[in-house]
Amino acid sequence: MAEDYTKMTVAELKELLKEADLPVSGKKADLIARLEEFSAAPEDTSSDSDEDWDDDGDWDENVVEGHVAKQKPVLDEETKAALALRSEQKKKTPSFRRTEWFRYKRLSRSGWRAPHGMDSKQRRNYKYRSSLVRVGHGKVSAARGLHSSGFREVMVQNTTDLEAIDPETEAARVGRSVGGRKREHIYSRADELGIRVLNRRRDI
């Protein structure tokens, strides 16, 4: 159902424009026209391939140049369908922003915080405020805890931790406190065992 922008104030219209990353300059009629044009724009329903569920952005950015092996998990049809459904659900999930995120730069960089206060417009769920985190935004339970590639993540601190990983269903994520030299040993051992490292650094 389309919103009636004419009943909103200029401040409310500008907040909607900011959430949509649109310009906020101009008269009220210009703001309304901009929002109506944005709402009427058709959604991009194009899909890349049948294996979109494996196209995460995590390992693609951090992959080492020359590293060819990108192991894929062994999944049953039910899990593949759950991952595809979760990917579609994420497209419809709103971006959860902290109260007054548009007013203070430090808040725009911080994560979600539940709004408090008797007069909080976000807590009272005013339409022109950003969405609240609710139970209804949860994703399909069959894919819960899985990486977007389909692997179940296992935190790794040393090469010994790799021995307990099943390369068909699990992938390694190296801890952030692990040093460069030890990372190099972990990467080498993971390649020997055929284990995929999700956060492989480009410079190692």
C-alpha cells in the first residue's frame, strides 16, 4: 500500500529520502515527486545463476591472487532450498538503523540498539522512522548458522584445529588475533586438507 506523502511534514519526507539515499533538496512538491518516483520504480528481479546461494562477498574480496581452490559444500536439496529461500528473504529485510542515526555520524557507524524513552518515535513505530528488530524478521531455520556459501563456520586458532573439520560441510574462519606467520601455516595446512578458509587475507 502506497504511503500518502502529502500528509507528511517536510522533515519527515527528508528522513525518508535519506533512508533511500536520495537528494533532500527542493520544495515539498519536489520531495514528494522524488519519493513517488522511487516507490514506483520496479524492483530488480534479475538473477545471476542457479548457484546464487554460493555467491557470498566474503571470500571473494579476501582471496589470495593465484589461489584457485574454492571448495563448495556437499549439500542436500533441502539445505540448498533453505539457503536460496534465506537469500530471497534477506532482500526484503529492512536495514536496521539506530535511533537518530541520521543526525550524528558516530551513531550511523554503530550497530543496532533498541530504542528507549517514552517519546521515542522509533519505539512507537512511527512510519517515517526506521524499522525495529522483530521476531518476524527471522530467516528460515533450516539455514540458520550456515555461511552464505553453505558451509558451517568453525573458528580456527592454529593448525591443530583444522584436523577436526569436515571439509565437505565445514569451513574454517581464522581468529582475528592470529598473527601473520601462523596464518600462513594455517592456510598451507588448509590447502593440504582441502578445507576452505572463509577470511583468507590477500597479502598472505
